[in-house]
Amino acid sequence: MKRIFTLFTVLMFFVPAIQAQIHIVSGLKGGTYSQLAQDIARVCKVDMVIENSGGNLENIQRLKEDDSVHVTFLQYDVLLTE
């Protein structure tokens, strides 16, 4: 939860100053991560591209391989498998 708050703080206060577009890979459509990404975009009022994915494993792969992806959500245990 602390990391979510940190991410929110960064997006809320620092990103608008640079007017960048943030690319988020969230998770399954209709899932918790997808809703979280939508909520962050709504509150921060920053230009964001939000993409759904097949889940945690796809999220970590996209973050590692796709330079256009800035933020993704995943569970800690996925990092242990990498």
C-alpha cells in the first residue's frame, strides 16, 4: 500500500510539471489493477495510456522489454520467478 501511495504522489505532483504521457500496463480488464490504473488517471489528470494485459507475468515482461511502458502492477511473488 505504501508503494501505491508513493506512485500516486509522484504522478500527482511531479508528472504534471513535465507534461509527459504515462503508459501503464494494468492487468486483466475489469480487475483490481485495471480499476486502480483508471482511478490514478482520473485523480491525477495526466495524459495516460492504460493497457490491459493477461496478468502479472505479462506485466513484468512488458516492463522489461517495452521501453514505452512506464508503470505496471504486479505481485511480489512474480519477481521471485524472474
